[in-house]
Amino acid sequence: MVRLRAADYHRVRWKNDGGWTTEIALRDAPGGFLWRVSIADIERDGPFSHFPGVDRILVLLEGNGIELDTDAALLQRLDRRFAQVAFPGEARIDCRLLAGPTRDFNVMTRRGAVEAAVVARPLVDSMLLHGHPGDEWLVHVHAGTVLAQRGGERLDAATGDTLRFGFEDDADNRVVLTGSGEVILVHLMPQTGHASHPTPEIRAR
């Protein structure tokens, strides 16, 4: 298990000057990333960048929300915190702010290679996460504190930090989360070697 501290994230200004991207983590591959997780601060209306062959999931974290249009049709209106939308990265997407800047959680995966499922939820008491060999989880602490335990290994994180862990075999496939606050759970599943699992395996305890 690895703790990624908020102070170490890489933050860059968009080329069109419409906002910022804070990169949390990615897995590189020849020809581009297999997956990438980031936070976007959207400051003004404008088009999204094109990512052919990539599937995207966007979750509203802060702000009054956005509307996403594609080919002159409304794709989704996100005006509720933790609301999410999924769309292909090659689609032409125009973003309109509803009332001021927003902060959004962004997960991108290479289609046919990796599938992602994203859940934003409160953490109360404890939670059990499962995975298959080759899976990876990211637990982003939106607010509060989290302690992750797997066997004798323990790792804590605070607001803004992210815990990252993977699974190598079926005997090491459980992580217990305890704490209080709000978390964004990202389950990353390779699309070779085992069946697709479109819903994160999460159990409250």
C-alpha cells in the first residue's frame, strides 16, 4: 500500500487557460497511459480535450455544477455533489458552468485494457474492499481521515491524500478501511485475465 500526499500531486494549467488539472496517479503504458486519476478545477466554459480510445468518469466534488453537451444535445447536468457521468474520451464535449467554478474528480481508462468503477460516499465506522489479482484501488480522502489495514500492514491518510494498493493473489484480497469523513473509491480492473466487475466490491462492516 502507498500513500500519495496532496502536497506531492502535479498541478498544471490547461493550454486553453480555462482551468487546472491536478494529477493524482497514473499507470503508464506504451503509447499512453493505461489509467489516469486527477482533479480538474474548471474556471470557465469551454470544450473538453479529446482522448480517443479512452473512457472517462467525471464526479462533481465542489461548486454549483456543470452541464455537458455533445453534438448539440444535453449529455448530463451535474448539479449535485458526488453526481457522476461516464462518456467516451473521443466525444465532442462542451462544458458550461452553472454558477461559478467547480472542482471535479476525473478517472480515465484505456478502453479494452482497463475498466473503472467509481463510488463517492461517506466513511462511517469501517468498510471492506475486495479485489482480484491485477486489480488496483485508489481511496481518495475528500474529507476526514482514513486508516487502511491489510494483514499486518497499516497506512493512514488525511484530507486530500490518496491511498493506492493492488492485489497480487487471492489470498491477499481484502483491505479494511476505518475512519470518518468522505472518500472517493476507484476500482481499476484489467480486462484481460479475469471477468469484468463493473461494480466495486465494497462491504460496510
